[in-house]
Amino acid sequence: MSKIKNNTIQFNDISFSYNLYNTILENLSFSVGEGEIVGLLGPNGSGKTTIFKLILALLKPQAGSILIQGQDNRLMATFERAKKVAYAPQDFTNSFPTTVFESVLMGRRPYIGWGPSETDIQRTAEILESLDLSDLAERQVNRMSGGQKQKVILARALVQDTPFVLLDEPTGNLDLRRQVEVLNLMRNISQNKRIGILIALHDINMASYYTDKVVLLSDNNYLYGNTKEIINKDTLEKIYGVDMNSYMVVSESKETIWFPKIN
Amino acid sequence: MGGFFFARWLFMAINTYNNFVILQKKKLFTIFILFLFAIVSILIALGSDEEGLSFIPKFSSDMDNKIFLLLRLPRIAMAVLVGAGLAMSGTLAQAILRNPLASPFTLGISSGASFGAAISVFINVMSVWWTIVWAFVFAMATSAIIFGLARIKNSRPETLILGGVAVMFLFGAGTSLLQFLATEFQIQSIVFWGFGNLGRAGWTEVAIAAVCIIPPLPFALRLSWDLNALVLGEETAQALGVNYHALRLKCIALISLMSAAAICFTGLIGFIGLVSPHIARMFLGSEHRYLMPGAILFGVILVSLSDTLSRTIWSPQVVPIGILTSFLGVPFFLWILLRNKKEYWN
């Protein structure tokens, strides 16, 4: 990727509310840099999906601006924006069945005119093989397991060849092994291809292990900074409203495991 | 070791690539076969008369020539236009409403047209042309309501479907009211209009219908990739750079024009708009570049075969085609529905 000055997604003092009485985000500022994994954490309804929709310009903030590589995201042409930011939603919501190959190829939409070019088909085939989906290429997506569907969604986001990827709870439907697989894959991609990743997660431990920075969201308030500094007993208890226990893993990695106190 | 893995990776990727390209060629071939079928059904429709099925029309007398040129040819031309227009409208409606039940009928457009036609009969307009105009105007008025609903930015596809069904009931009630108030003769005309009839078509009608139905087809085909993206979800499509709201309005405009033109000249020919896209989807998948031509061809095949049947099954009586499309289409549709274990919608 060529060197681009200011290669970030930047939130500048974003405020957003769906109605007058209920502010979701207030003066939110953070950035996702090149090769960085930024986690979005917070209780349900704290605005994680709203943040994605704001970046995709599906919603309009009441105040503030979002800059993608220095350009205001609302002023970009739709296909230009789609070449910068890819979005992987939580679920598959197909209206009609499509095959795995078709579903992933659709990620090339910003590059396709009348029909897919050789490059489009080639990129799709490559990504499918990289995610171990080649054997399933002609299968119908709606007949696959939750984990496989999740991989298809990821593949579609990756085939878009964007400098930034937004992941809305990519591990939501997955068992433990698949969660680790997906998150390892995302980490490799961010490191090797210098892709900036904004990822919404529910699992605090996964977040503290895989992300470089986090945005912790709660009612009208947020914390942003390096994961190791932000995730601690005080902040977690404040944000989620439960008492927390922490355990140090006795091994060379010395990871901290977080667990809510159960009465 | 790294070299081996890379070679394997490359081999698999090339394999997937080739499989996809082959599959696309197979789909093109399927469309070609369908095209041949369509030609055959048009030829049967042209050749058959009250004496039976045939591929070759009779030209034994001057009368035969006149019947062929002034009655049968425009009738079959209209059948082809109506089949293509309704099938394409149905495909577009199912794509933008993201719903397998959507069709020009569920959008209320046909009920609007019926109501318009009923009014024209009720107020005793002097020529058939006024009935056509009234039907067209009311079909477009219905579309305007749906268009207005779609203009509201946050309206969900479900809103449009429910709105369409509500409008359908409204115009249905209006038509019933007119029937209640009308004379016996008028009731007969209104009911007969609803059966669908290709016999009303002359060359002028065909020309006007062609102007309304043919130009929208390439427009719709150009929207293929936007519609493909929309299959994946509204937000996904928007994230891929598709302007969903503009797309929706464009499609509703195209649907309105094509189905209003088809319905106002021929009355209600049911089922074609709903079923053609489904049959095409079973053979060709959900990719609109193949689905759309496939649906058009199935529409043409269904309407021209139904028309042939309508003229020959009980000759010299002509059974209204609107009745036959369902009698012919439903068993066929149910048969492939049950034969294929796969699901064709989510």
C-alpha cells in the first residue's frame, strides 16, 4: 500500500442521538490507525453499531466530523468510501440464497461495472482459499453453520481490499476455537497488510488479548486509550455495573483474566 | 515447506476460479436453451388456430393472411411484451422489497388498474381507448402512493409491502362498490376485463406497450450488481457503495411503467410476475445478470403457451388467458417446488 499521509479513521468530537431525549454518543474522539486493532466495548445499546453506521455515513452526526484518510466521510462518493472501508455485519441477512463464491464476490461491488473482471474473480478465489472456504465455494450460504457464515462475511469484507475494516461482533456466533481462529486471522491481516481494524466485541478477555487500543462506551461517556491502561477493575465496574474479579495467569504471558463476581 | 504450501494454495485458488468461470458459462448456456424454448413457444402460438396445434400458420386464402397479420401477430407480440414486462417487474419487486411474495400485484398496481377500468365502464366512456387510459392512470396513481412511501427515507421494505396490500384492498373495495352500483351489462364488462385478454391488442396497442416495456429492460439489467448487493442486506449494500434509496425509487418507477403498460392493454394476467422470477432462480441462482434474462424468457414462454392453450383448449371458444396462466403455471410451479429439495428463499 502506498504511503498515505494521515492514514487513519478519525472521530472528531462526534455527538449523536436518535431523538432529543436520548444521547447515544457525546463528544466522542478516537482514531484507528494503520495496522492497528481498536476494540469497541460496552454494554448493549451503548452505541457500538451506531459508530459503524456513522463511519459508513448511514447516519448523520449532530456534531463533529469523521475523517477517513483526512477526507470527510460524508463528502466522499459512495464507491470511493467503499474502497476505503469494508464492513462485516453481525449476521447474514440474505433475502434469496446465494453461493459462497457469489456472496464473497459481491464484496468487489465498488470495483465492478457490468460484470466482474478477472481480477475480481481472482481476488475472490484467493481470499476463499486463504480462509479455507474453497471446498464450499459453490455451496449455498444459508445452509451453512454459524461459524462458516461468519467466515464468509469476513471474506467479503477482506475481498474489498480496503485499508480499514469494521467488524461488528465477528465472534458472536462462534465456539471458542472458531473465535480464536477468526481473531488470529484478523491480527495477522492487520500486522501483515497494515490494515486498520475497528472491532466490536463483547468478550473483555478476548478484547484485552487481541486489541491494541479500546474505546469503552457507556451512557454518554467513553474512555479511549491503550488496552492495557484502559481495561482495569475500576473502569470495567463503572461501565458494566457489575463487580469484577481479576486473575493473573501464571505463565510467561502474564495475561489478566477478567470475570464478573457471581453472587 | 513454504513453497509447497504456496503451490497448494495457488492450485486451490486457480481451481476455484475455474469452477466459477465454468459455472457462469453453464448459466449462459441455460439462458440460450431457454431462448430456444421461448422461440418454439412463440412459433406454436403463431401457428396454432382453432383447428389445433401447429408450428406453421396457414396462408391458404386472403382471409388467412389478414387474420394472421392483423389479429394473430399483434396478439402474440403483445403476449411476448406482457410476459417480459410482468416477469421483469416481478424480479425487480422481489429484489428491492427483499421478499419472495412481492410482485406487481402485491404492490397494488393491478388493483389500481382494475379500479380505473371499472370507473371507465361505469361512466360509459365511448371507446376502449378510454378504458386503457383510465386503467393506466390508476395503475400509475397506485405506484405514486408506493413511490411516496418509498420516498420516506426510513421506510422498511415491509412498509412498502403492507402499503401495497392495503392499497390493493382499498381499490378492491372501490371496484366492488362500482359493481354494486353498476348495471348488469356493466358488471359483465368489469368482470370480463379482470380475466385478462390478449384479443384486444392491435398494432397500435402493441406499439405503445413496446415503447413502455422495452426501454426499461436494459435499464433494469444495468442495475444487476446493485440488486445483487441488495440481496445481501440493505446495510451491506450501502456499505458496498450502493445508493439504496435511489435504487429503490428507480426500480419502483421501472416496475410501474412496465406493469401498468402490460395490465392496461390486457387486463389481469396473474401469476406471471410472481412465478417467473422464482422459476428462473431455481435454474440460474440469485445473480441478477442471469436471473433477469431468465425470468423474462420464462415470462414469455408462460404467456405465449397459455395463450395457445386459451385458443385451442375449448375452441372455437377462447378461454380468458388470466385464468389459464394460473391453471398452467401453478401445477408447474408446485412441481418444481416439490421436486427440488433446496430452498430458494430465506
